[in-house]
Amino acid sequence: MSPSNNLRDLLIAQIPNLRAFAYSLCGNGDEADDLVQETLMRSWANIGSFQEGTNLRAWLFTILRNAFYSERRRRRNEVDNGDGEAELRLVDAPRQDSHMDFQDFREALADLPEEQREALVLVGASGFSYEEAAEICGCRVGTVKSRVSRARRRLIELLALENAADLGQDATSESVLSMAGSVTSQFQRR
């Protein structure tokens, strides 16, 4: 099957979403870009197995997720040369409060167990339904709901959030609160 121009355009339109998901898994922009490139190469090579009219986004996210875990398994056997340590000490932290708030959020997100972080990003940031996220993760819908709930609860604990006044009123802070806010309202209802 030869890919149609429409399918190619739809695939290209998903690159920002793929990059965001890849970054949430890797925590590193360069690695995320490499992962997205690998995903695009794999998807293009296997475009004949994609059925037009089905969920292209879920198909691409599944390829990306599988590529990430394959790479992690491969890297377990590699030896780290330690070069990354010096680079980490040279990084200059952002000075604006909103950047610090976002950095705190990123660190808290990175501290979540991998399965919870993945589910939260798929549902909270990428807009997948619980059913779609369950299909991508290869688990049951209830498992995804549980992972998202525990991830949101843990983020609120890690960030010590109680209300919007805890963070500034910029767009970054509002996006952090929107992801964690639904859990706060759940706690208040109990």
C-alpha cells in the first residue's frame, strides 16, 4: 500500500504531540528528538500495516512507547562513561519564578513511577481517553485510571499544592495546576 498525501500530512501533524510524549518519557530534548525520529522512521517503514480510518495518533504513540522501552532494555547492558556528570554541573538554572515552578513540576513528574507518569501524560497532557491510553499501554482501562489518579495525588504531594496562590499566575503555572487540580477537587469531595 502506498501512503496517501493525506496520511503523510496527518503523520507530520502529530510530530509536536509525539515530541511532548517522548520528552515526558526521556526527560531530555535530544533523546526525545531521537525517539520521535525513530518513531517516524518505523511508522513510515510500516505504513502499509496502518489501516486508514483508524486512530493514527494512538498507533504512533504505541510505536514511540515501544521504541522507548526497546532502547531502555538495550541501554541496560551499556556502561556509562561518566561524561554526563560534568555537563549536569554546568547547567544554569532558570531565574524567573515561573521557570522555577515549571522546573519543580518537571522534577516532580520525573519522580513519579514510570507507569504513572506515562498514564498521566497520555491522559492529562496528550488528551487521550482512558480507553485509548489503555490500548497504548497494553493494560486495562481501570489500571490507567488508577495510575492517573495516583500520579495526580503524588504530584500534589511533591509540589505541596493547595491552591493557585502556591504558584504564579502565568500560563506555565496554570497548566501545572490544571493537571493537578482535578485531584484537589476529588480530595475536597471526600
